[in-house]
Amino acid sequence: MSNDETFKPAVVDLFCGAGGLSEGFHSAGYRVVGGLDASGVAMDTWRDRFGPVGLGVTSKLDAAMEGGTFAEFLDRADGKIDVLIGGPSCQGFSTSGGLSKRGGRDLYDPRNSLFAQFVAAVEKLDPNWVVFENVPGLLLYHHGEVAQTIHDMFGEVGYDVRPLILLAADYGVPQLRRRLFFIGNKTGRAIRFPTPTHADDDLWSGFALPFAHLSRVGHKKGDADALKHVTFEHACGDLPPLNEGQALDGVAYPCEPCTPYQREMRLGSAEVRQHIAFNLSVTDRMAAQLLKPGQNWRHLPADVLPDRFKKIRPYDATTIMKRLHADRPTYTITTKFNEASTGAFIHPDQPRTLSVREAARIQSFPDSFVFAGSPVQMRTQIGNAVPPLLAKAIAEAIRPEVLLDRGLVERPIRSTIRMDDVALSDIVGLQGARKRVKQHDNGATIPLSPPEARAK
């Protein structure tokens, strides 16, 4: 095949949700030909965004494999899927959701989880590449045995994969969110992860483990080429103010974009959409009115706190009822960013929690990305999503290798870290500390942990 700048690798997104991974790959020049999720409202959002180019199916994965859905995906991909992406539920890898042998499922066996269905889908759709996303705790869970099993299961169907935890803030997302990615292929190409573009040497100063080791890959201290992390103000400072419970939709922006991030988020959007603030409980309202940036529940009068807070040790749950700093990235956006009592979701200078559009911006969804359903359903879609800018970084990192499988040559547009020459046991042992590094062929670095920092 001759080089053709118009060629777009075909992507199918399983467990796609609203489409965070899809959005990232689409913006990196891929063709999203299919998406599948069991949530009808999430698929409504996905179809509104990608329906003109892709087939969105509301279904459970096992049912889709038994029907004609996969044949339709392959037909839209002209017979060949280049990359299969997806993030199955993490319940098969954690103690949440009542997962236990007593309940009929083996806590230590991911073959009894949705992951087994994902591998079956990989085998059936036969893509050249796979990108599998999940919770970061999976990498070290049960002393790394679950990660090893996942690696081996991919190997059984012909794929060499490597896992790595990435911190979204290191890729221009204004959020300290970690996600684990297994990336690999069946063609023998180099497995590459994106080199971080942003950094903050002082980010984890004063934090104890595990906070100081949230990212498994990053810049060396003092890297002059790294951009500063994007802050809340950089991301959301151009949005109109809101009162508690107020909703704005289809209104004009109050000002011109003030930062590169705001300009990027506003591309293709002429108005503010879904800027919805939520009503608060009495305690959350008090916290939103009284706390200063960086303060949390410990700074409220003890007599106004619910009884459950009396059982919390002062040095635990430090992000509960926390007011955000305008000049720092936020903490992880969850599905309950409307409740101050569940995390660090209080606006830096307005007496309320985050709005739907602010949370979407913090997740790096552009303003033109509109979510279907009720505000509660919007929250779920946003909180469960992979940040599109993080997905875009991954898509760009592997794109030259993906195109080589098609006989096409494309110059890399970002620096990458090659991982296929690193043993899985070494990756599982990584602890994010930037004291010891291993140089790779492109000059990027992988931090290696001191022995005492490794998981016991």
C-alpha cells in the first residue's frame, strides 16, 4: 500500500461509555467505526458524537458477540480493524461489588470477569493492536499476579502487551487522575507509550506514599522542556459564574478564551452548554460557604459534621469536603462530583460544587461534546470516562507503528517510551520515583523504584 495521508486507521471501542477513548483516537486521526456499551444513555451520547462515522450499539458484550454486531463493525472497517480499545468494569479486579469466592466468583481469577469477554472479542475481531484501560490498582493487585494473568491471556490469543500507569495531568489534562493501560499488538511492532509533556517537580512534596508515586512514568526533576500542569483556572476560568442549583445552557461565553486550554476546549463551540450546578446538602453547603482553598472537613466546626466524620482519623480522608485551588490541577473527577462529602469537588471561589461543564472540561471533553440524559446520568458518563486528551496522547504514540502495519510511513509527532523491551516483572515493580531511571532508545526515561518502595 502506498503512503496516503488521508488513510485513517479503523478503531472499535468496547465498553465505550460516552466516548472518552473514542474522542481521543478520533482527534488523533483515527476512524472510529464502532462503539458498544450496555448503557443506553451513554450510547445515545456516543451516537450523537460518532454516529455519522461509526455504528453505536447498546448491548452487553457477550450478546453482541453472539449476534451480527461484530460483522457490522468489520464491514464498516472495510474488513480490517486496526485498533481495538476498551475499558471493562474494574469489578473483576477489586473487592468492590461483592466479588468473592463465596459469591461464586474467584477474587484472584480475571477469567471470571468482563476481561475474559474482552479477550474473546479481541480474538474474534482480530485487530492488529489492542489498548485496554483499567484502574491503576490492578497493576500491583495480588502481588502482580492479576497483571501477569492478563498479560498471559493476551499472549494466548497472539498479542504481546505491556502495562503502564499514566497520570492524566502529565498529558495536559487539568486533573490528578491515574489510569492503567495495557497496550500491545500481534504484529511484532514496537510498543510505545507517550512521553509526558507536562510536569510539576513540587506536586507531591509533603505527601506520603502512595501519593508521591501516583505516576509510573514522568520527567526527570527539573526538565526544562516540560510544560507546567494545567490548573483549574486555566481550564475553567472563562466559564460564567453559577449559583448552587443554577443551570445555564446555550448561553454566550462571558469573555474570550484566556489560555491555550480554554481555546482548545472551545473549538467548534459557539456557546456554553450544560453548565449545570447541583443542589447541596446542609453540610456540603456550609463547607462550600466557609472553607478556603485547600481546606477540608477538618476545618469545619465539629458540631456541624455528621456522626460518621467523628470516626475518621484526622489524617485520613484529606480530600473529603475539600475546596480546590484555582492554581492547581483538580483531584480525580468521579461520578459524584456534585457532592462535597465524597471528594475534593468544591469550586475554588464560588459557594457550590463543580458543574457538569466544569467536570467535562476537567476531563478534557471539548465544549462541543454534549451529553445525553439527565444531569445525574451526565455525571455518571463524565466520571467514568477516560480523559480524551490522555487517550489522544496514546493514540498519537502508537499511530506510526499502526500505520507501518498497513505499509504506510508517518513521521512521529510526539516523543514516546518504548516498552516491549522491558520485562513485565520490571514494570510491575516500578514505583514512580524519579531517583533512578532507565534510558530508552529515544532518550525518554522510565523511573525505577528503590527496593524499599516496592509493594510488599
